[in-house]
Amino acid sequence: MSVKPLRLLAPAIAAALGLALSACAGSASNDPASNHPAAAPAAAGSSVVHVGSLSNGAATPVDLSVAQQDRIRAELPASIRDSGQLPVAIGDLPAGTPPLFFVGSDQKTLTGSEPDLARLVAAVLGLKPTFDNATWDNMFVAIDSGKDAVGFANITDTEKRKEKYDFASYREDNLGFEVLKSNPWTFSGDYHALAGKTIAVGSGTNQEKILLEWQTKLRAEGKDFSVKYYPDANSTLLALTSGKIDVFLGANPGVAYQVTQTSKSPNPTRIAGEYSGAGATLQGLIAATTKKGSGLAQPIADAINYLIQNGDYAKWLAAWNLGNEAVQTSQVNPPGLPVTNS
């Protein structure tokens, strides 16, 4: 697959962000409203969502007034509709991944593109979002158990995951290869270029699945590369800038954010190539993730499509500098990362 043009996010205030990420995400507040300057009151049946609030410059904040859509609300399972809440799982621990999800400048409020979209969807459905901050693995446990209704956490739609979950897509899924700016290595889509490298990847992610399949192919040819795991984005970046690893393979928004953060440091990084999160033959998709058969995927997809049609979706993406990952429509269970990639 050919490499896409390098994409950079807007600069952020690194020092302030470092303080925010050091806060305990498990105690993050659900709603930034109490920490936000007073906005114009919402019309009857509407909610004001403070997109990009407390983001330390990682976003361009915008207040969006979202009207409850009774037709879509009526599609919800009665238990969710009657509870008045949308329990949302976020894989934020241990330290967050800007711009996707992280603790804001007040060191307690969960912010990022993913929780903000959850807030917008909940407003369309006439529900109050509540956030459960967990590690990546425990996020899925919470969805499995019914503790949380839906995951908004940069989760890739995969055919394997469809055995347990239903999906409502909302953004393209692209992976980025991050290297030191002084490193001339590039990735053009041929996994042979990884031979001899030491590569960091997140455990349990679709990028790990792709990477390990490439490793299996290389080993069959008598070649190999090393795979390393780190607990969070900060430790991974430290490993890269100190030379312990050659490459980091991660979700492109987070990788691009790190590039901006290191641009004026002694060891700046760059994106050396991109790859679809669904492999060589399919454009990957990020999706809201619900327990299979829960009846939530369709109303969530309809809520996202309402936001697409009224323009709030584009404003959400623009606030987080993710406009080039837009989808034209939210789909329920679209084709995802194959069980076996080519």
C-alpha cells in the first residue's frame, strides 16, 4: 500500500500537557462544563458540548449546541433510554494518548477527540455521558460485562472483534511509523523494510496484529525484527528519542501529535510512512464499539450521521485537527480488518 502524505496536527503547549498527563486518569471528571467559561444557554431540548475544552492547545475549542433527536432516541434499548445515561468506556490509563484521550489542563477532566464525540452522540440521544477510564484491555472487559454500554477509544473495526462486538464507524483508521528526524528510513508499504529493526507497538492493538503477521512472514524468509512494548506514549517516545527503538508504530493521530511535541526538542521525530489500519487491501475504520446484540450500534450510527448532516461532525474533527480522517457516513458493522491480512 502506498504511503500517504505526512500529516501534522496543530502545535500544543507541551509543558502544560505534561502536567495534565501526570494526573490520575481514573479520577477524571466527566464533564468539562464546570471548568469552562460560561457559554450561551442551550435551547430547550438541546445541550451545549464544549469540544476541545481544557486541551492545552491540542485543540481549537468550540461550543456546539446539539438538539436532542427524539426519532433516534426512540431507537435506544429501553434500559439505556430510561436510565438517562450513556456509560462510555475509554482506554485512557495509564497516561492517555493526545489528541485522542487524556486528562485536561485542570488535571481531572477527561478531554480528547474520543470523549468529545461521545458527548456529542449522547446529546443527540438525550443522554448524559458518564466515563469509565480504564486500561485498553479492561475497557473491553467493561463492555463485555455490561458495565459500560459503548467504547469511544480509537477502536478499530475488525472481523475478529465482530465475534463479540457491533460497530458504528466514525473516522478513518490510519497507522503511522514514527522515527527520529535524523533517521532516513521510510516505509512504503513493503514489510521487508522492517527487517533488522526494533519496533515498539501497543499490546492488543490492530497495529500489533499487523506487525506480528509481518514478523511471521519475515521469519519464514529467514529474516526478523524485534518487537518492544511500553506502558504508555511517554515511555515509548522516550525509548525512541534515546535510541532504544528504531520505530514506533501507532495510531496516526497520536503519532502526528508526538511529532509536533518533539519538533523543537534536541531529538525531533517525523512520520516515516502510513498504513491502513485494516491492512493492505482495505481502508481501516475507527468505530464506536458495543456489545454484540445490545441494540446500541444502530442508534449510535444514526446519531453520528445526524452530526455529519448538520455539520457538527466536521466542526468536531476540525477542532481536533483530524479533518483528513473524515468519513462520509457512519456504518453499522462495515468490512473491517480481516482475520488474516495479506
